[in-house]
Amino acid sequence: MKGYLKILFFICCWGTGKAQQSPGQTTQKPNIILFLVDDMGWMDTSQPFGDSAMALNHKFHTPNMERMAKEGILFHQAYANSVCTPTRTSLISGMSAARTHITNWTAITPNEATDFKDDQLTAPKWNINGLSNIAEQNTYLCKKPLPQLLKEAGYFTIHVGKAHWGSLGSGGSDPMNLGFVVNIAGSSLGHPQSYYGEQNFGNMPGKTTFNAVPDLQRFYGKDTFLTEALTQKAIAAMNFPVENKKPFFLYLAHYAVHMPIQPDKRFINKYLAAGLDPTEAAYATLIEGMDKSLGDIMHYLKEKKIEKNTVVIFMSDNGGLANAGRGGARNTQNLPLRAGKGSPYEGGIRVPVMVRWPGVVQPGTRTNSYVSAEDFFPSVLEMAGIRLNTPVDGISYIPVLKNPAMVKNDRPLLFHYPNRWTSNEDEGYAWSSGMRYGKWKLVYLMKQQKLELYDIEKDLGEQHDLSKSDPQQLKELARLMTAELKRKGAQMPVWKSSGIPVAWPDALVK
Amino acid sequence: MKGYLKILFFICCWGTGKAQQSPGQTTQKPNIILFLVDDMGWMDTSQPFGDSAMALNHKFHTPNMERMAKEGILFHQAYANSVCTPTRTSLISGMSAARTHITNWTAITPNEATDFKDDQLTAPKWNINGLSNIAEQNTYLCKKPLPQLLKEAGYFTIHVGKAHWGSLGSGGSDPMNLGFVVNIAGSSLGHPQSYYGEQNFGNMPGKTTFNAVPDLQRFYGKDTFLTEALTQKAIAAMNFPVENKKPFFLYLAHYAVHMPIQPDKRFINKYLAAGLDPTEAAYATLIEGMDKSLGDIMHYLKEKKIEKNTVVIFMSDNGGLANAGRGGARNTQNLPLRAGKGSPYEGGIRVPVMVRWPGVVQPGTRTNSYVSAEDFFPSVLEMAGIRLNTPVDGISYIPVLKNPAMVKNDRPLLFHYPNRWTSNEDEGYAWSSGMRYGKWKLVYLMKQQKLELYDIEKDLGEQHDLSKSDPQQLKELARLMTAELKRKGAQMPVWKSSGIPVAWPDALVK
């Protein structure tokens, strides 16, 4: 259990850190594409991430994900935070959300906590404006986020799509401020006003909100779906580094498949014909449009003959929506996983992750190694041959890419959410911490003052709480979670009645 | 008079043209900055463009323009079209507006002719959606505009500010579509909704119009003036090519000093103290803010030690506003020049132009050579060592930069405006053609069926019409203008009563 202690973590201190070339790095740095999907669940694909295809896999058509799985490595135990901004800020900072104090999604406009009102608990003073590299902000977290380090190492860094690292007016609201050379359509918005070119993606005077997607004027009034427009722009943006033989980092973060769940008419008929209700049919078209984008990107790489020197990383930022707004009964959309986005149960945090890296990754492999959002930061830097002097919370998964059988899973993965998302409080949708450790999963429901224990290897659906039957294991994990939270400087919500913070989880097992 | 015939023009045919490296080109290509101001008049500066400082020069404070004049070459006879889109499309296509048929400013939304209603005349079918490189558009004019050619030659091409090459949905509405690697704040809008960061540059849900400036989220809610925000973004965008030792082309097209004439509070007090009325004081702050931007850019070049290998070109896109909306009496804002933006008189088309190019341009020089908007295309290409196989209307002014005394002025410069701008029809603000040829100026007022002749050398203010006293010269120039119009495939407006196009100018002197 103490294996994880060998790994040293320190407080984030990029100000003094320097990016360096790894001495062993060849001059031919690989291009790196981080293909990030929004709100895509672990089951929202025809490519099984479970041991075999299950019911929901048959609902979707994602041939390009299937192809990617055949050509790369699949992580079936990959994790993110349960809502988007914490995952996105962890991705480019390498830090746990428990440490960044960006634990909830950030509002478009500044200084607005997004926590849903609660009678008993108040959220801690988390960084409600998100990530910033600007000293004047109250969220002065990192001088050198991932794109900045890559840019300094000679990468041409491209941002396309949803940013959502911080509120308007913050440094994080502008991807170019975080080291991206090119920014297309990224701002502080968390979802598009409209996916439709016919609706100018929301840019309609009189109706325009802050969720109108910028930078896609070329497609206004046309029947180009947002996912397609972003793909075309991403491909156009890659041309410069490709033609100039510069290594590039493309962060292609689709707005899909986040609400509003609007049908992409290119794909809708077959899903309606398959008997899906209109919402779920529309949702499936968002998935298939995203999959087509993945295929188009891979086609481009082949066409430009850079396929072999380009790493493609596929990821979603949190679990699939299951709380409200989807077709069918609540909390069924990620089955067999429990609950969905916003919850510490697997449906909220387990996400599809694949990596395609010709020459490094053995095609068609699958690993039991778990990974978490903050691991992408050191992993991408290692791909680029950049060594950091200052440690971060994440750990590079490059050794796993090279040897998928090398599974440690001996460090705790923490999913700390001292916030309340929506009106619903069931299934952990508010005030929770989750932790994976080995085969175990600990869930701390703060408001209920309850700990739950699951054996994920045997009980993927988290149906059998072992907290009563295995009190010793519960105690050990509660202490571990407490230590992890404290070491990362995690914040806890406060009881309104007393003004006292919620107890650390180990208080429940003393 | 026939000297100009030696210059061969052909129909635009970039499709078959290829950009090539000039054999004599060194590997060290210069960086090129085109600093374009919107609606800035020839007199809107403390740097005299006339033979000596005149009254209006004392109204403005532009120390950085003064510095640039000391360090570079000043063209006091530089011309643009009388409204913005025609100049901007000529700049990046090398083609006369008479040939592109983009003769008026383009609306934000597509398929809207912007011509003011007229009882007697109808505008021809000009390219109301502006420039496009998209075959599906009705404005398929050029496959390779200036930024595209520069990009293909290895330049890192940056667009910052006002684009206004075409309407929403057109290829021209997206600078990245025209060969810019980076686009910041450029779209189809012709002026900003607001210059104020406090007003999010217009991005205020419920109030947002199509004139809201995109891409500046970082400055929302802050007291950053638009000109300053664009400058900071431009400097940030230059960092990548500078750090990677790539030559760059920065097209920094300020929204200033176009309407709305909003005061920049950093500079307002001294202009009010000087007794200017509030509108003119605000206008002067737009000018000074623009001048500060020029200074900041030059400071950046020095700081990065690239000053000596960077060409800076200063230009305005048309004459200063004098028709309506300014302080003081109409048509006095560009004195001693006559009229202003929208007019074929000098106030509408004569613009401040300077070029700073250390090692090539003798500091503090001044040339009598005239230049026109379409000349910038071949000039910039020559700076970059790119040779075109296909000719354009413009002629490179590089020989003049090297030898300011080399003045030919033996080709006609045409300013064709078969359109109507506003409700005012005086002073040529509708349905006109202008032509400079040598010392002469011919003005064709179509609706009035009148030709006017001026000797610009003796009569800068166009107060003495010589059409009656020199009928022979009038006839020669009317024929020359007719030949020029026909050779470029110019369109003429149509009489509503008869359906017949307006007569060519030579019909008036037969």
C-alpha cells in the first residue's frame, strides 16, 4: 500500500522550473494530437472499452475509434474528473484538481461560483475563475502550462474547439495566453449555443449569448455542423507546420457531445430507424460526427505522410451525461457503469482513452494500467522530449505505452468534488470524493457522511458496497484518501449550521 | 502619355501562376509588417504629408509617425480607394477594384448590396460578398492572395484586427482561408461595436451585434482600449516566429479610427484642454492610440533585435471621414484636401503611406512618386523575394524605395466607384470615377454627366476646374480613363429610366 509514497510530489512551482530537451531526444520530434471529446461516456462507442461488447456499444457507430483501437493501445481504466474544467486544467497543468482548487466547472462570466444552492453545505473558496497565468488574477497557478512548454521546445501549438479553462477576462479564457500559437473557437464557454452553421453557431444578433462559438464565420449560413467546421479548421491549421516541417501539437477539443443535444442530419436517419428516441438518436449523431472527425484527422495524417511520426491521443473530459436531459430513465446512459457526469461513481469519471503511436505502441493492445487526467501532462512532455525540473501530480504513462503488461496501479487516483453540480443529489451528484486504489474504489458522500467501498475488478457497476463487510479495508482507504487530500491541500465544503468544514474521511472510521 | 502602355496587364489568372523564390534572394528574408489604419485621413497626423505642416497637423499628436518619417520614406502622393473593402481587396490581390468588381464596402451578412437607394441610378452587379478563394462563391477571384503566397514562401502570416474582405459565409470572411496562419479579431465586420474592454468590445448578450469584435476575451471587463488589446495580441503573436527564427508577415489592421468615435481615456484630456469639441477630441484619441500602437510595435522590434531586418509599412485604407458624423462643418476635416472618404476628390483617396526598411530605405526621405493600393501586393512580394508568373494591376514600388528621386508618375491611377455610399450626393460621394495621371486629376461625376479637370501640383485642394479652359487635355484624359475602365472590365451603373449603362467618360468629350 505504500508503494505510491515512493513517488514524490511537491507543490506546483513552475516559476522556477525550466523545460529542457531530453539528451536522448532525436531531432525528429513527433507531432502530437490530443483529440478531446466533451462529455463522452465510456460506453458511447461501438468500440468496447469493457472486456467485451455490451448493450450500449451496439447503439453507436464509431468505426474510426474501432480502427484506432486496432492500431493503438486502449486504456480501459482511464479516469478524468467528473466535470469538465477540472479535467481540462489538470490536463494542461499536470496537477490534481484537489491541488489547483479548480474543482468545479467555471462560469463564462467572472467571479461567479457555479455551485448549485444547498441548504446545508457551502462550497469552499475554490478558484471560480479557473486557470490563469496572469499574476493579477486570483488564480495564479502556473507560469508554464503544457502548450507553453511545447511552444518553447519548438512545437507549433494549435488550439481548436472548446477551451473552458477560465472565465472571461481571465488569462485562461484565451488559449493564446497559455502558449497556443493558433486559437480557433476557444474561449471561456463550456458548450456551444448551437451546433448549426445555419444558426451561425449561435451568432445571431438579438439572440447571441456568451455561448456563441467564435471564429467560424466562414461557415455561417451553411449546413456545416460544428464538429465538421472545427475539423476543417484544424486540418487547415496543421498545414503550416506540416509544410514547414515543424513539429506540432494539435489540441482538438470538440464541443461535441455536450448539450445542446442537436441532431447532425448527416447521420440521424439510421438512428431513428434503429428505434432510438429523438434525443438519443441526436446524441448518437453527435458521437458519430465526432468519430468522423477522428477519421478525417487520421486520413489527413496519412495523406501528408506524417502518420508514422504523429501521436494521436483520444480522450473524453468526464463521464457521459446521465443526470438529466438525456433520453431514457436517469442514470442508465452509462450502464453497466453507475451514474454519470458529476458523480464519483465510474459512470462519472471513467472515460475512453486510446493512444496511437506507430513504432512505439504495439497495434491492438490493451492495458489494465489506470491513468488519470493529470498524467497527460508529463506524458505529452515526455513524447516531446521535454524534461521538467519541477514535479507535478501526474505520472507519465509512456512506460505503459511501451509495455502494456507493466501494470502498477499502486497509487491512489483522487476525484475530489467539494461542490454541488445540479438540483439532483442522488448518486453522488454533489459533495463527494472518489478514490481508485488498486482494485478498490472508495466513495465519500460528504453530506450523507457516508463511506462506500467497492471492488471494481469484481463489481464494475458498484452495486455491492463492502464498507460493512470489510471494515479494515475501509479504514485503510479512508486514511489514504485523507492523506492524499491533505497532501494536495484539498479544500472541503463547510457546514452552514456550524461554519465548520466537513470532516476528513478518516474521521468516519476512527 | 503612352508610357503606361509599356506596362502589360493581363486578366487575373493566379490559378496557373506559381510563387517562386527569386534567384538572388538571400536566405534571410525580411519580416514584413503592414500597419493599416482604418479611415485615417492624410491630414490626421502631426507628421506633415504636405510640403509643410498645415493647420490640421497641429491638431494631432503622432510622435511615432514622426519618428517613422525620420527613419523611413514618406509617400505624400499615395492613394487608396475611397472606401475600405475595395482597398483591402486590392491590397491582397494586386488588382484594381475596377477589375475585381469589389467596388463598394461589403455588408457583414451575405447577399446584401450596401448601395444607398437612388432614384435615377442602379449599381452594377458588383461582387457584393467580397473576396473569396472558394470556388462555390460567386466571387471566385484569386486562388492565391498575398498572405497565401507569403505562407507558401515560408512566412509565418499573422492577421490582427479588421479584415473586411467579404461577408459572413464567404471565404473572405475568414483570414485563415486567405493564407493567414493566425487570425485574431478579423471577420466580416467593418467597424467595431465598441472600442471598450469594459463593454467586451460589444460582446454583451442581448446587445451583441455582428459588429462585436471576436477573440479578445482576455480583455473583457477591463479598461483596455481595442487598439491596445490588438497591439498586445499582435506582439504575442509575433513571439512564435521570432523565437523560431521564421520570417513573419504581420498584417495589423486597426479598427481605429473608424466610427464609432469613442474617446480613449488615456489621451482625452489634452485634446479637450486644447479646445476641440468632444467628437474631434475623441477622434484625436483614436489617432493617438493608433500611433502608440505603432510605437509599441517598433519598440518590440528593437527589443527583439529584429528591427534591422523588418520592413514596416504604414498605410490607411481610404481618406478621412468628412461626410457626416465628425465635429465641425462637413467636408472640412481633410483640408486643404477636398471632401473625404467616399469621394474621388483627394480627401477621399489620398492617404498617409510610409515605409521603414533599414539598409534599403534612406532615412528621412520623401518621394513624389505616386502609389496606389494595388501596388502593395507586388511590392510586398518583392520584399519577400517572391516572383509571380502572372501579372497584376499593381506595380512594385521597391525601385522607388531604393531611389526616391526616381519618379515616373506616367501611368493612370484609377478610382472607380459605380456605387452610392450615403444619402449625401455632393462632393462626389456617389457614382464617380477619379483618375490621377501625371500632375492631372480627372473626376467623372456620372449622375451629373460632368467631367472635372484639376492640376494637382498647383491646386491640391481641387478648387479650379480646368475642364473649360483646357478642353484638349480634358479630351485626352477622358479617353485615357475610358480605355483604363474598359481594359479592366469595369462596370458602370445603369440608368433606371432607360436600363442603359452610364456612358463611358469619353462620350462627354466627343
